[in-house]
Amino acid sequence: MGAFNILTFVGFTALVAVLSYYWTRGTDEHHSEGYFLGGRSLTAPVIAGSLLLTNLSTEQIVGLTGQAYSEGILVMAWETLAAIAMVVTALLLLPRYLRSGVSTIPGFLEERYDAQTKTITSILFLSGYVIVLLPIVLYSGALAMSTMFDVPALLGVSDTVALWVTVWAIGIVGSIYAIYGGLKAVAVSDTINAVGLFLGGLLIPVFGLAAIGGGSVFEGISTLYTANPEKFDAIGKPDSSIPFATIFTGMMLVQLFYWGTNQAIIQRALGARDLQEGQKGLLIAAALKIFGPVIVVLPGIVAITCSRAGWRSPTRPIRGW
């Protein structure tokens, strides 16, 4: 079964690569606009799919699910407020970006202020990606892959060595996609993967609820709430990771920064073929983002229910349970 899972994963990854190449082979990537903005030819579905997959990485799937396991449903604020921030970006920020014709946020700041501001923000953004974001994404992705495919047993190595091997594998494959394909290839591959991830993500809580409900999803929902009423308290206390007051203050500012100025995110909308497509892509992604708590928050609460009931996987225990 392990070999079959790996072959399925590798086969699907190769299929995505082939389809992405086929659908983007006509893009002129010999100039910066073609390479970094996909020739400004991205349509709304591609923008929406790429936005969702760029955001819904293992940073959220592993991290937010784990946070829901420990704190409950209140962490869904990260997902629900994201939808609001995306709407604000579509209606207020994107028109200004596209009207100025810039390809990067630092470029926009240079036009708005001066070259020194562009340099400072470029350094800050790059430092944030390299020091903060990429290590988290690579580590959480490697941890998930290593656990799902039982890489230590497969390669006959320790957990640490398996983790490093998986980190390098993810980094190399991801670099090949980005370097040789440009933004359009990345966006198209993101969209294909997003369909599978979104549908598969919705099935995880369904299977989990059926498991704790004796085969009935509705019975599972009842059991979930009965066993963990405190996990459904959406009002964060002052000592929680999301105090209630921060939802209306600091968290909204963080969401606007992420969805409106984060180059890795907004670049998808900047590559739109026109303003209308860019706005539709952001609004579609915002609508789908409402399902985020079901995909990344609900499984964490299902997991704590299973843990308290002493449930274990029929194949092998899940690490940390």
C-alpha cells in the first residue's frame, strides 16, 4: 500500500507538470512581464485556484489544524477574516495596482514614495520569506509527507534524516516548477492541485465525523459537540492565541497586509489579463475561503475527540496522539 501511495503521488505530480507545460507553452517568458506576471494573461479561475493553493499550504493544513486541536474553533478567525481582506483587496487595492502598471509591491511603493522605500521594503519582504515563511512551509510540508508515506521505514533511516531528505525533495521540485515555468506555469499547476486539495480537504472531516459517529456523519457532529463543548467557544479569552478584541484590530491589519501586499499572493492578481478578471479571481477565492474552517479547523477538533476516546488508526498510531 505504501508503494502504491507513492506511485500515485508521483504520477499525479508528473501529470500536473505535463498539463501545466502543455497549457502554458505559448507564453512568452523572455521578458519580465511574461515570466513574473504570466504575460498578464491569467483568468479568474486560475487566479482563484493559485491564490488558494499558495495560501493553503502545510503551514495552514498542519499548523492551523494543530492549533484547532489545542484551542478549538476560535482559530477559524484566520480563515474567515481572510475572505474579508480579499474582498477589500479586490475592490480597493487591485484597481490602484493595475492602474499604475507595476509588477511588484516594492515597485508600487517606489512610484508612490521613492527608491529608498522600495529598497527597504524589498529587503524586509525577502528577509521575511527566507527567514520566516520558507523554513516553516518546508518543515511542515516535509513532516506531513514523511509521516504520510512513512519515509523513515521506506528508506531505512532515522526520522531526522527522512525529514531532511523530504525537505530537499520538496525544495528542489518546487524550484523546478518556479524557475523553469514562470508565474503562469506555477499558477496553472496551483489551480489543478487546488481542485484536488479542496475536494480532498472537504472529505477529511466527512470521513472523520463518520468514524466517530459509527458511520453516520450527523451522529459524528453530535458526538463532536457533546465530547468537546469547550472547543466550540468562538470567543477567545485574553490568554488565548486569538483574543476576541484582536479580531477587529490587529488581525484585520495582518490579513490586509498578507492578502493585499504579500508579493507571493498579490502577484497572482497582478498577472490578470484585466481588472475584471483579477477582481473576479479574488472574489471567487474569498467565497471558497469560507470553507477553510471545514478543511483545516474541523479536523483538529475531530482529532481531539478521537484522542480522548482512545481511538487509533487501524494501521499504525498517528504521531503525537
